[in-house]
Amino acid sequence: GLVDGYSRTLEEVGRQFQVTRERIRQIEAKALRKMRHPTRIRQLEGFLEAPGVK
């Protein structure tokens, strides 16, 4: 989802931002790759809902 928390397809998100679903997939993949980096994981730990969840 975007702001409202509802799930959306890559096609729907792409339409909203006027890009292709493939570009949305690429952006999503890069964001997930960045969030999985060890340094970022430590920075993001405060946002987790339950202790020890990774």
C-alpha cells in the first residue's frame, strides 16, 4: 500500500506515479536490498513492532 495501507498491484502503483510496473518493481527491489544491509538493519530496529523480529 501507499498512504492508506491497502495492498496495490505494481500496475496500480505505476499508474499513480506514471511509470511502468517494471520500474516500480525495480524501485521496490532496490529499497528492499537497502533495508537488508546490516548497517540499515540496525538503524531500522527501532521501527519493529516486536523485540527480536528481523
